[in-house]
Amino acid sequence: MRAGSCASIAMAMAAAPTLLDPYVLDTLMRDLVGHDRRPSAFLVYLAIEALSQDARRSLSHAELAEQTGLSKRSVQEAVKHLQGRGLVAATRRGATEAQFYRPLRPWRR
């Protein structure tokens, strides 16, 4: 590979948006996994962050369980924990509808 093309790749990578806010890996992961002892909550937060790009899509606990490899009950507990910590907002359009989850970023205030 030529030096010019390596520089072009490096510039493209630097200009590309990051997938995750650095805070998520630097601080939130340690806080949820180490301090709260809730690694499942961290996995669910990552899944909600990734799947929330389509704001029109609702997510059931079963879908989140499938995405994360966790049990449905673990997902329910993780969502409850994330809501309590102010890291996820959930809305429901109807009593029988799946919820719409929105990841919150309180560190960006």
C-alpha cells in the first residue's frame, strides 16, 4: 500500500463519526459493571443505543433479550435499573404495544 493511500485512510477514519460516546466506555461501563454489578444493564444500554437509530421502531423485552443474549427477565431488570439511573426513557403508545426506548445521556448537559 502506498503512503498516500495510508494517509487518506487515516484522514477518513479521523473524520468518521464515532459509534459510541467515549463516556460510555470510559465511565459508564465501569460504573454499571463494576460499581452497580449490573453488566446486563450495560449490555441492554448498548443494544438500546444501537437499535434506537430508528426512532420509529419499538422494542419488546424479547427482542432486547435476543439482541443481547440475556434472558427476558434479565432484560426487564436491566431496563428498570437503567430507568432508575436516568439512562433510558421508555414510552408506550398503547397498553398492548411494545415500548419505545430512548437512550439518555445525562453527562452531556
